[in-house]
Amino acid sequence: MKTTIKNTLIGLLTFAAIITVNFANATTTEEVLPSAELKVVAHLDNQPVFQLSLNNTQYAKFLVVVKDETGAIVYQETVSGVNIKRKYQLNTEELGATGLSFEIVGKSNEKPVVFTVESNVTINEETLIVKK
């Protein structure tokens, strides 16, 4: 009788330990795409400089892909860290009058954050950034 109770107690403790480990792993490995912001911070040599800010509170890796309006990849990099800020200057004269999109993808299978950039040239050049 004592061995049955002892074996049952060991089984319950093992089960509780396994469940606790699984819940701990589930909460620490989930990667939530942080709030992202893209803005024009300057113009150098008549070209816009974009600043991308990822406001993540835990260390994470993200893929940043810049595409033209045809979907061709213009630039791509992997960034990692906490509260990431990156600046990008792309030669818009070389790209022509095409629009750009910035896609930020987390390392897990999540929906990417996409910003589209369009330039309207009149007397003044305006750069619009739209978060989708």
C-alpha cells in the first residue's frame, strides 16, 4: 500500500514538473512582433534617410526586407536586439519613380509589418509612409 501511494505521488510530481516546464517554455519562446515605426529623419545628398524603430522589450531577431513596387528585393538584413533603431538611405534616383515597401518579419511565422513609401514630386517633395 505504501509503495502504491509513493509511486502515485512520484507520478503526480513528475507530471506537474513536465507541465510547468512546458508552460515556461511556451511563454519564453513566443515572439511577438513589436510595435514598429518608420519615418523620414533627414535628407542627405537629396536622398531621404529612413529610421526604423522596433520597440521590443525582449531580445529578438527580425528580418528587414526593402522591396520596390515590382516586388524585387532592393535590400535585406537581419537585425537583433532590444529596442532596435536602424537608419536606411536608398538611392531613389537609381530606383527611379518606383515606390518602396519595408517589411519587418519576426523569426516565427507571423504576419509581417509592412510600410509603403511613395514619393510625390511637385514643387516640394513629400514622402508618405503608410503602415498596413
